[in-house]
Amino acid sequence: MVSQQTKRRLESLGYKLVLFGIYTFSIFPILIVFIMALGPSQRLEFPPSGITLKWYIAAFSQFSEYIQPLIFSLRIAIIVGIIATIFGTLAAYALIRFQPRFVNGLQGTFSAPLTVPQVVIGLALLVFFYQLQLPLGEPALIIGHTVIAIPFVVIFVTTSLKEFDENLETSARDLGADKYQTFRYITLPLIKAGVFAGGVFSFIVSYNNVPVSLFLIKPGGGTTLPMVIFQNLEYGFTPDLAAIAVIQMLVVFIILGLVNLVTDVTEIF
Amino acid sequence: MLTSVTQSSRLNAFGSYIKNLLDRLSFLGALPLLSPGLVFLLVFFFIPVLILLGISFQTDFLPGTITNLTLDNYISIFSDSYFIATLIRTLVMGVAVAVSTLVIGYPVAYHITRLESSQKRAFFLLLVMVPYLTSVVVRTFGWLIILLQNGFLNTFLRWTGLSEGVKLVNNEYGIYIGLVHVFLPIAVISLMTSLGKIEPSLEKAAQDLGASRLGVVRYVLLPLSKQGLLGGFLLVFALTISSFTTPSILGGTTEVMATAIYTYVGYLTNFNLASALAIVLMIFAIIVIVVSNHLGQSRGEVV
């Protein structure tokens, strides 16, 4: 009896250790970038011999290397977020009005970019722009990122529309609201969480993207921050690169925080 | 009197027929809402992929010409031992990463679904979701710091005297570790949907009947979460063979399909061969997703 109890205890302890190991595995690689950026040494020290913000200052002072790409990335991600949210929300709203057998096919069409590897999408667009003799650069990047962002918006908004009681719309119409008013004052507030989730996800998808950007950046033109970090990592890294990587990551958390002011983030995810 | 009744019922029937027809045609009103997104994807996704397919059957790459269709690119892919090795490495990586994320993700998914408070559930879910929400370049950066020759792990190993150092980047191991890390959340979420449906009382019953914890896992949990395991496997497999950034940074010269495509464009500017490679990769990814959707639908579930 006692031996069985100790066995149970050992199993329970083993389980807890395994869990601790996995959660550490999950966050440690991200924490270490923070640690690297805070240490005073040019080389990696663990534990760091002190705490300094000089690498952040160094990162911010390299305007054309880091800050310009950051602004470029933000601009593209905001535009992509807006376009993808509008196209995706309208499509999702229309989709649930179709008969079910069409819905599956159309949903498949809208989620198709998710099934194709992003490198393939990037290459296909590069070939497409080349064949049409269109220039690469910002418009091409916005288009490429919007292609991969639309499926997320459609999925998020369709999910929240499915939970939505259609009788509410019917009642609004019966009470004299027109189609636009019904959408604006009844439907939109109720699917707000889904629309926000789609918009935020579109922003993040664009803001973090490498595989599509890789093919569509104009040589010698503006480049995105993930591309800068990606290319620098090939030749080894410095603490100021870690600092700008931390800044890149923090922007996403700040945006999630701002969204949280407008709507409950946990409701989204 | 009688005729007027039949007349009015005929009128009613006609009216409901028209109403029915209008209902069926009501989707036409939805077309204007649907079309911006649909046209956008048609022009910037479906047509470019079709052009890519065309280019993969050509040996030249001139704007606006589709002539001399040939299988040459595909023949050279499948007769080149380097490509075959890359393809096999990619598929083996897919299986290895999918199996590993499920094995590692299982205790986590179990832990989260069995937590009583929703706040704790949200906290641990966020903890495991962090890699997926973080930018790929940042998390791969972290792995470089850990895995490099003079990195965190090797410094630690030398300090303990256990090893003179292990080579964990610029090879398959680096790619494997990085990808397991990224796709762990996907496996966890996939398993959570299955594990969440299992009644905790079943485990209690098995334990009362004398099963050990591992016995409960082996005879109760695993059989009941088959669906989540299969769905998670296919999803992580598809994502792994499609991934580019992590293998590119941590694999160095060790290539997988996605990085080989870029090499052919970026350094060798052979668009035709790159297109053929892209089509091969795309076909593998689509097959896996279609199978996974089909399995999900046949059991009335979306994976």
C-alpha cells in the first residue's frame, strides 16, 4: 500500500517536472533574446555581468539600418490590416447567406492561400509581376501580405457570424432599419471581436513575414524589419540586433494591449 | 365559391413558388460583398499560381510567352540525387517534427484542459502560445544564441565537462529543434480539442479500478484522443514541410524544399526549376491538408 502511494507520488512528481521542462522550452529561446540585449558585453554572457540599455540606444541611432525598416514594416502591416479586414469581413458576411453547398466551396476558395506554402506564394507573385512587367516594392509587398492575411479574417469573422443570432437582424429590419443601418448598428457590434481578431492577425501576419517579402522587395528599395534581422543573422549577430529584435516583438504586444482597451483580447483568442 | 378557393390556393402556391425562387436567388445580393475579396484572390493568388504551373513546364522565362511545354524540369528534379535527398529530408523532417510535437504537447494539452480555473487555463495556454505569436526571426535568433558553437548550451556543456561541444546549427538538428518549438502550440491546440471532450470521471474510474497514471494514459486517454492526434499530425506535417524561415536560419547549407526554391531563384536565377520545385512542394502540402479536412468532415469535425 505504501509502495503504491510512493509510486503515485513519483509519477506525479515526474509529470510536474516534464511540464516544467516543456514550458521552459517554450519561452526560454525568447527570453534569452531579452537577456542578450540587456547585457553590457559585445559577446554573450550568461548570467550577464550587468544591465544596460546601450544596445537599445545603439539600435535607435541606426536610423537607416533599423528604424526606417521598422516604420516601413508598420506602414505595410497597417495597410494590409485594413484592406484584408474590409475584404475578408464583407466576404464572410456574404458567405453565410449562401446555401450550405456553396459555402463549403467558397470557404475553400478563401482559405486556399493557407494551404499553399508561403514561399510558393511569394515566388508565384514574383513571376506574375515579372511577366506583367510590373515593379516590385511596396505595392507588391502589400498585395502579397494581403493574400496571406485574407483567409484569417474570413475564418475569424465567419466563426463569430455563426454564433450570431440572425433573428436580431430580422427584428431590426422589421422595426424599419435599412440594410446598412442593420449592419452598422446590429451586426457589426456583435461580430466586433471576430473583426478585430482578423485585423490584428492580419497586421501580425504582415508585420512578421519573411517568406513572401523575400521575393517581393525591390532590390535597393525599402526593406522590412524582419528581412533586416533575417539577413543579418546569416552573418552572425550583435547585441544591437537583439535589441531591435526585442523592439520588433514589443510592438506586437503594445498593439495587443491597445486592442485590449477597445475590446477584450481574451474574447478574441 | 369553390372555384375562388382553388384559385386563391393556386395563387398562394404561385406566390410561395416565387418567394422560394427569390430566396434561392438571394445570394445574388451577396455577390457585391463577396467580389472584392474574390477578385483580389483570383488575380493575385490563383492566376499567379497557374502561371507558376505554366513556367514549371517551360525551359525559358520570358514575359508573356507560353511555348514549348516540356517535362524537363520535373525530370531533372527527380533524376538529381541532391533534389531527391532534399525532398526526403523535408518529408522525414515533417514526420519527425509532427511526432515530436504531439509527444511533447500531450502532457501540456492534458494539463491545460484539466485546470479548473479559466484564468489559469488562459495563462498556461498563453505560455505555450508565445513562440507562435512571436516573430519567427526573433525566436530563431533565440535558438541561435542557445545552439551556436560558442552559444549558451555548448558553454554550459563545456563548463560541466560533459562534452567538448555539439554541433546543433547548420544541420538537420537545428532545423528540427527550431520547428518543434514553433509548432508545439499547434499540436497542443489540436490535442486540447480532443482531450477536452474526455470525461475526467473516466480517468477516475480507471484509477479506482487499479490503473496507474501511465495505464490511464495508455488505455483511456490515448484511444479517446486518436482524432486529435491524427489531426495534429497532419497539420504539423503540412506546416513543417512548408516552412522556410526557421530552416533557412538554423539549417544553413542544409536545405529543405522551401529553402531550395529560394536558392534556385536568389542565387541561381533558374525560375523554371524553382517553379517545378514549388509545384512539387505545393502538391505535397495540399494533399496533406485535403486528407486532413476529409478526415475531419467524415467524422463531423473540423480539424
